[in-house]
Amino acid sequence: MNQKIRVGINGYGNLGKGVEFALKQNNDMELVAIFSRRDPESVETLDPSVKVLHISEAEKYKDEIDVMILCGGSATDLPEQGPNFAKLFNTIDSFDTHAKIPEYYAVMDEAAKSGNKTSIISVGWDPGMFSINRLLGEAILPEGETYTFWGKGLSQGHSDAIRRVEGVKAGVQYTIPIEEAVNRVRNGENPELSTREKHLRECFVVAEEGADKEKIENEIKTMPNYFADYDTIVNFISEEELKKNHSKMVHGGFVIRSGITGNKTNQIVEYSLKLDSNPEFTSSILVTYARAAYKMNKEGQYGAKTVFDVPAGHLSPKSPEQLRKELL
């Protein structure tokens, strides 16, 4: 590819910073600008020379940016921002509220098609990389069960949901696999496991002064799509303790397909991740799929797409000839 892919970043939290890092490792891309709801003067970027603009300026750059990477949260940011940006830009996002992906896809599909744009949604490691491995496992081993375990690790989406609860000043959430369930799956028992039997969710919350902690705890534990289906522990701690003990963003998990082939032969396939930085890894995936969105748009593939719709070769900066020679 002779011409560099011109990329914009919308949102400059942990994910946005990770995207800026990742773009520096991809020589076929260049960062045009970062857009934020904050005062641009208050945003300190990794590279001081990068242009920072208010989000209201984004439309002016629709002809200067090939792909806009949306780094907002799934709870409230992406449902509003996604369709607006998809009309103007090819976009990538990490929308991760699994239960709402079908309706989000429909809205993004309509918006992207209205401007002949390509929007790849729900990109990350789950949904994303884990989704692909679930698909492969089911396709290759049709007789069997698929199990997904997350953690132990800090979940960005769930932590973001906690922080939006009234009375919460700050907070994080850890997803913890239940070891007994994991061992049964790896032993090939193919157990029937409820959501509650597979994971525990533990929250560490800093409450605003005078806030009703009992109300906060109840709202967290009953939150649909996030905590209602799990055993959830809510710990109230000080801001100092949060910064000291819960500032790292480690995560990981695994997808296991346990199936049978031939004459009742057991086969187990496992894909796992161990991440020192959840947002940095997710950002690297977003940047990889930005390349694919650019290529697919050039091919006239408009509308919303998911990781299932993207040819693997489109993710690489290498030519098809190189891929066949070096990786096949």
C-alpha cells in the first residue's frame, strides 16, 4: 500500500491513548487528529505534535480522515456517537454490550450505508478475537460445547458502567473465573454451567461524600447486562486505596471448545490471552481492523460489519503474495 491510511481518534481515555501507541507501530498508518469532548488545551497527548480538537470539529475532517477509531464507552458514548460518526467516516469501535450488539449493528448499518461508509463494530478481544474462536470451535467440532471464561482481570466496560452510577466517584470491577468450573471443562466433562456458576464479579467503589452506599450497591448488583446475572461483591474503599491497589489494567481469559469426533474421540481446543494492559491490547486490535475497514470500503463493502465479515488477509499490511509465502 503506497498511501498511508489516515486515522482519527475520537475519545482520549485509556483506549484512545492505546490507539496512539499502536499507530506508531504500524508504518502504513498516520494519525491525523485526536477529537475530545474536553477542552483541547487540557489534553496531554503522548506526542505533543499531534493535533487535538474538540469533537464538534470532527465533521470538518471527513475528507482528511480515512478511518475514525471510536474510543468511547459502550454504556452511553457509542450508542450516540457511533451512528453520527458512521455517516461521515469509516469507523471502528469496541461496543461490548453483547446483548445489545444486534440492535447496535442495525443502527450502525443504516448510518454507514447512508454515506457509503464501512463501520466495523464490536472489535476487541471479546467481542472480537474470542468471537472468532467461538465460531471456529463450533464449526470444526459441531458436536460439543463452547465455554468462555474471562479474567481474572479488570473489565473496562463494567468499570465504566459502575462509574456511571449516581453517587460513585470512582471504581473498578474484576471478573474472576470460578476455578471448579474451569477444571471441569478442561477435563472434558462438558458440564452445563449457568452464567453465575462460571464467574464472580468483584467491584471496588469510591463513593461520593454523603452518598447512599446501600443504594449504590443495589443499583450495581441489579444492573441488567452487566451484573444482574452474576454473584457480585461490592467493596467500598478510599480513593487512595483505589489508586494504590487497583490502577493496573491486567486482564485475560480463554475460549474452550470441548467436542467429539469420529468414534467418540474427545477433542479440546483452547485459545487464551494473558494481558498486562487490557486497553493497550484492545487498542492494537482496533488499529488492525482500521486497516481492514479501509480496504473493504475501497472494495465497495458499505455498511456495518463485524469480525465475522472481515477476510483475515485484510488485517495484515502484507500483500496476499507475502502472506502465502510467509505465513500459510
